[in-house]
Amino acid sequence: MDALSIVAFLTTTILAVIGLSPSPNAAGLVGLLVVLQMHQRLFSKKVDKLVSPWVAATIGTTISHLSAASNALQASFLSTILLAVISAVVSVIPIAATHIDAKFIGKNHRYTWFRLAGPPAFWASTWGVISMLTPTGRLLMWTPVTGMGPYTWISPYLGPWGIDFIVAAWSIVLTEAIAIPLSRHVQDPEDMRNIERVTPYTDNPDEPAHRDHSSFRLKSAFTIFLLILAIPSLWTSTIPNPTYTSITTPFTVGCALPQTHLPYMSPHSPTLHDYIMETRKMTNAKLVLWPEGTLKFDTEADRNETLNRIASDVLSIRKGLHVGVGFEEVSPEPRNKRASKRNGFALLVDNTTVLQYYKRNLVPSAFKLDDDMPKLTLAF
């Protein structure tokens, strides 16, 4: 790798660390997309175009999530390995998207609104479709949740699709602004001969002036359009209302997490009795949630008996309390003549189960601990 490739690799890694944290940052993502698009324009070798930014993005994502994932499993090195694998898989998507954009949308096209708005629309659609097809939704995806600033007002109306469009649109604007000056400083003659077009398309290279002015006006109009989208933030507020006002109704939510490993206790996994006693202590909460998969049932009768016990020991004492219980049970419809399990949720209010819900798409893989030995199991 030459000096420019090393700088690009390090820049991509640093921006991935900044932009792809557990709470992705908009500014970091814009900078990361700019670097990825410049990869497609400045490097002719396939390894520089695809593998190098993919490895850099994977390393950056792994580093940014390392602290949060280190305690996910008893063995920290397994957490790191799983995190690296997931980061590598997710990073393939944006690398492929920018490559398709450079190859089919941005290459050898006249400067039109499609040339500028097409890549952001493609970027937003890619993540939107993938989030609907995967059971994990937008977890680990390149959608910002912080730092949107004046564009925060868009989220309630267009959701993550609109936010993704804004991020990609600003990356296009910045890429167009720095692509031509930066390309003139590329030292490798091979790269200079094979560099993809970063100047406006023209049938007559000897007379490009009028087309340059046209492309400049178009890019300026697109930039103004993005700035106009920020104007509504001047009179809209994204600050939530105070908890106690005349126009709000406070609803306190709590999570039951029994402390079963205190110094004066014998360490053990929380039991049904522990969760019941912890729930009874939470006198200020109107809704108490139990963690997912807290209870495990083998039969429907076992499930109903346990839910009735929760109602009699908790709900009969506190009227109006809501208790959300996550459980795992044997499915009544086995797959391939083998018993299968499903994750469910039950909401109990006033001695009655008012809601029962079962997941349709489980997380594709999960670590389960058995006798202190981690085992990878698949759950579909």
C-alpha cells in the first residue's frame, strides 16, 4: 500500500470508530461515506476499492462497540470474535452500495438531479429494505441516532429513511466539492490514468465551460435544498415536555432485576419468587417489565398456572399495576416433528392477561451458557 492508501485506510478506521458507535453519530457517518466514495474515485485497484475500506470499516466498528460487547458473554474473547464477525457482515452492505452507486449511478452520467439525489435515495432504500428483512431491525446499521441537529424534526415524519437520505445527500455534496481538487494530487500515474470521472460529463472535452457552470448551478441548488430542509427546526422543538405538566400524564415504568448475588446471599439465578418479591417492592411504577425469557414453560397449563400466581401474589395487592412478563415455552406446533420453542410476552392487569404476544422472527444466533462453557446455538 502506498502512502495515500494508508492515509485513506486510517481515515476510514477513525471515522468508523467515531460514526459507528453504539449510538451512531450523523457527522461521523457523513465523513465516513465521503471517504468511501472517494475510495471508489481515487483507487483503480479492486483491492483498494473494496477490501481495504471493508477491513477498515470492520475494524472501526469492532473498536467502537468493544466496550459495550466485552461483557456480553462470560468469555470476553468470544464476545470480541462474534462482534468482529457481525461487524464484517454488516460492513459489506455499505461497501457494496457505494460501489454500485459509483459504477451505475455516478459514473459517466451528466449532472442531473438523478445524479445527485439518486445515490441518497438508493442508500436510504438499501438500509430500509434490509431492516425489514432482518430480525434485528436497524441494530448495528449505519443509521444515525445522534447528532442530527436541525434535521431531527424529519424523523417523526419520514423515520430512518429520511434521516438516511439526509446523511447520504450531505456526503454527496461534500464528495463533489473535494473530489476534483483531491484527484489532482494523486501521485500514482496508474491511478491517474484509470481514475473514474470526477468532472462533469461532456461530449466535447475541449469546450466544457458551459457544462461546468451548469453542474455548479445544479450542485448549488441541491445544497440550498438541503439547507432549506433545516429551516423548520427554527420553530419546532425536539425537547420532550416536562414530566409533570397540565398537558402530560406521567406513566412510570420499571424493570424487575432481582439482586441475587449480594455478599450475604448464596449466588443463584433469579427464581419466580425473586421476581415477584422485586416487583412488589417497586411501588412507584405503574408498569413493571420482566426481562425477556425470564420464565420457561413446558406446557400451556404450566404457563397459565404461573401467570395466575403472579396475578394473585402481585396484582391482587396493587390495583391498576401492569406487569409485563417475558417467557419461553414449547411451541404447540413442532417443526419437522421436533419440539421447538418460541418467545412470548404477556401483559397482566387486574388479575387478567390482557395481551399475549409471540415473536415471529427470533434473533438468528445467540450464545447460551451451560456448565460455564459457551455454546453457539441457532434460533430461527
